[in-house]
Amino acid sequence: MAGTPERTSLGLAVQSLTPRAIRELGVPDTHGVLVRGVEDASRASNAGIRPGDVIVEIDRQPIESAADFERSVSEHRPGPPILMLVYRNGQSLFVAVG
């Protein structure tokens, strides 16, 4: 089950996807996290991440849950931006979060 959104180090509140959210959003994958909130002026906000986005990959690795998302972000090495595959409004796009 999804549970309460978790606030991440990037300024995001994310929540694991539920079967209902997958249906409602029309997400083609069954993995990922739903962005429930974005802090103003955060790294994620500056990169264009929006509430309602579904993040399905980080650095080309599938994300299965909110805990998996935070682990992947915390393990990302400093320097290059974090590459996220985002599903938004029926389209997939890559977003670099620096």
C-alpha cells in the first residue's frame, strides 16, 4: 500500500504507486513513485518536476518504491545531475536534476 508521502532530499514528497494510481494516471509501468509535492526553489522544482509526475527510473535503474527512490538518490555520486525518467500526461521524458 502507498502510505504517507515521504519527503526526499531533493525537495520532493513521493509515494509508492498503488494499483489505483496506475489505472487513474494511465502509467504504462507498474513501478515508480508518484510525486505528491515539490518544494519551491528545490533542486527538483528547478529541474521542472511537478506534482502528479511519476518517476519510474533514476540513472536508468527502475524505481519500485519511495524507499527505493530515496536509496537511489542517496547513493548517487556527487557531480553529475541525477537522470530521472518521468511519466507525465501520457508521455515519458528524461529530466536531469542537478
